[in-house]
Amino acid sequence: MDYSLHLEKIKQTLVDMMTNGGFPDVVLRNEIRREILSSYFETVVIKDVVSRYGLRREDKVRSLSNFYLSATASKVTFNSTSKFLKIPVKSVERYSRYLENSYLLFFLKEFSTSPKALETSPRKVYAVDNGFLQPSTSL
């Protein structure tokens, strides 16, 4: 197969995936992708985190998840996030772990050969799907 004949289509598909994410239903149903992504976001926050862990502060979990999605690829610390959102540090740590366990986002540690630096350095936060990075997805 000669891929050069389809190079523009391949490039456009890649740009579309990088912009809107890779969930199959989102890709296949272009006209309602925002609604689908909003529904996925709501499902993760409400069912996978708030209900699953029996949390009472849905608004705090929602604020934290929106904050992380808006800070994707940025270095964050639980302490600075706590101060910014006015949520106790222990709650930020727990909620962050819950959001990571639900596969909404994940954290990466900065590389270091020093165990101390590895544990104390800020982590970078990333969304598992680029579709969640669109402003209208977060509610």
C-alpha cells in the first residue's frame, strides 16, 4: 500500500486525535463529541470517584479535576494545589489518588538519580485523553 497517497488524510486524522482525543465514540460521532466527552467526564467524577469512595464534597473533587486538566503537562504539588483551591492537603492527596485510579489523569515524577529529589520534586500531571483538555469538557 502506498501511504503517500493518503498522507494528507493521515495527517488530518492525527491532528483530530491530538485535539479531540481517541475515544472511539468521540471519533465516530463527530457532531456530538463535546456532549460525549462531558458525559465521560461526569461519569468519572461522579460514579468512579465520588460514589465509589463515598465522598461528600463533590464540588471539591470537581474543582480539583478541572484544575488538573487545565494544568496538564505542568508541574504541580499537593501543597500548592491545596492553597490555590483551599482544600486540605490530605484531601488533595486522597482525591488525586482517586482521580488517578479512575484513569482520568496521571502523574509523572521528574527523573532523578537521587531518591530524595525524586520524592520531593513536583510531579507533572497529564490527562489520559486529549479530549478532556477541551474547555467545554470540564464542568
